[in-house]
Amino acid sequence: MRRLTARQRLAATVLAVVAACFVTLDVAGSGLDGAHGGVRGALGALYRGTDGVIGPARNFLQGLPAAGSNHDKITKLREENAALRARLAADGADARTRASLAKLHLAAGRYRVLPARAIAVGPGQGFDWTLTLDVGSHDGARAGQTVTDGAALVGRVLHVSATSCVVLLAADPGSGVGARDTRNGQLGVATGRGPRGYTFVPLDPTASLQVGDTVQTGPAGRSTYTPGLAIGTITALHTSAGATVAADVRPAASPTALDLVGVILALPRAATPSDVASAR
């Protein structure tokens, strides 16, 4: 066995004596508690400092085994989120379709209406603002028929094939619609302005128009379009240098958000004396 040198034996003896003193004082509840606390505080600060440096690296290394599963969870959550968004969009589309069908159902009480769905938009027959519907001559569609969303004016059938038809939107720039201000009965022409709706110019240049007035197609028997359909609402008035008044009209049926519409096949026929007699 190796023998300790004199210096090593002296150092061991001193350490043993110091340790014994600390144990004795600690058991006796001496005033070294403050010293202990200071040592613990210094060591704790040292630990916190080193942990702040190596902690992120340690967490990264500990998370490596779960990285694959986390990626799978994230992918699954993204797929579920996309499915929820698609479901919400579908619910919104269904709600809009139900609302459109309800409006067409009401219109069917006044007219013979052929339901149709917009399948394309774009230029046609030399016009820029057109809509293609999925009904044609086989379904009863004819050129010149009025198209409505159930309450408001959309346009008129311009061209018909066997299975589809092209509709000129009433809001097409340059397109004119015979119109009437429903508040005062003033007749005029509503000219299309694309997405900005219409400009309504009364035949009487001194006519009294007001913001909020409703403009409808009319008069009956004197317009290209079925009378009584809402064109829009007056939002602003303008007076020219010649004192001619004109009005900006917000469209009742947005020309850029059309989906389910109806082609008015025929106006309701007034009852005749023979109809009354046969009913009896």
C-alpha cells in the first residue's frame, strides 16, 4: 500500500478537523446559517446562469425523439383546420342557395320562373358584362326574356342554345333600362355602370329625386324588361350645368355576385270572363 507523504497527511488532518468543526457548529445551530445561505445563493446563481446557456440545447436534445410525432400532429391539425374551413365555406354557400331559392319561390308566385345557375361570365355578343346560364331552348329559355334573382333585375337573355343561354347584365356599361322612381312615379332611364350600379336620369329634368328612393323596372308594356323588378336604391344626386338631375343607384342584385337566378318565362295572364265562368 502506498504511504502518504508528510504534507498529504497534514492536509488530510486539517480537512478532517475543519469538517468536524462545521458539523459540530451546524448541529449546535450556530450563526453559520447566513454563510450557508450565501453559499447556496452563489451556487444557485451559478446553476441558473449555466442552465440559461445550456438549457435550450438540453431541451432541443430532449425533444429530438418526439420531433417526428410532433410533425405528424402539426400535419394532422393543418388538415383538420383546412377541412373545417371548407365546411364553413360549404355551409355559407348552402345558406346563400337557400336564400336564393326562397326568393325565386316568391317570384314564382308572380311569374313563371325557370331556375338557372350561372356557369360562366365574360364577353359575349360584343358586350363585356354577360352571364352564361345552364338552361337553354330545351328548357323554355328564349331571347329577350328577363332574368331576375327573385326580386331584383339581373338582365335579359341575349342568345340561346339548346342547353345554355347568354344573358346581358342590366349593369353592362351602355345598357339602358326603362325605370320608375317608386316614391314619386317619375319615369326615366337607368344606364349601367358595371360594378358601380346604375345612373338614373328622369325624363323630367326638374323631377324631385331623393337619396333612398327605390328604382324599379317599368312602365308596364313599355320596357324591354319585366316591370316591377327592383333595380336599386338612389345613393347620391348630381345636377349638371343645365340643371338636369341624375342619380347614382346602388344595384339591388350585385352583378359580380350572381349564382342562382331565374328566367321569367311569361308574365301572369289576367283572368278573362271565360276563365271566371269555367271556374264556376
